[in-house]
Amino acid sequence: MNRHKAIILAFVVLAGGILAATGAKAQMFQNYHCADGTQFIVAFYEYDKRAFMQIDGGAIPLAKRLTLAGARYSGAGITLKIGKAGITVKHLRRPVTACVLN
């Protein structure tokens, strides 16, 4: 029985070392400034289809939506579109506005 426990312990230590060596998931933070004065930060994480937006002092997860070209994320009254023509955001009841990367 002790040999069995030693094998399990060795496996757990090895698996923990492998996980620790890989580190945190890759992430990318982007700061945007829009034509209407809106500013926000968007975070994208590897292996997560959502975009995480910080706007108006709150953090909001945006689900990835189906689109023909580019990427579109939405949630909580906010829509973020990223395409060849640029980036736009529709924030609550405000009109769609063009944004640029800071």
C-alpha cells in the first residue's frame, strides 16, 4: 500500500510541476479611446471566447457573437465590433461610435 501511495504522490508532484511551468494563460489587454469620449479596456484570454471589458468603472464579460467578418462581442447593453474597417462600440443607449487603440 505504501508503494501505491508513493506512486500517486510522485504523479501529483509531477503534474503540479508541469502546470506551474506553463504559467498563467496568455492574455492581452487593449486600451481604446472613442470619438464620443468613451474610454475602455478590453482583455482577451487564451482559451476563453469572451472579451472582458472595463468601462464606466465596471467590469463586464462580453460573449462572442456570430458574425460574417471580424469579431463581435456583446453583453449588458454593450456591443463591441472589431473588423477590417476598425473598432466600434455601442454603449447602452448611446449611438455607435468609432474607437482607436491607445
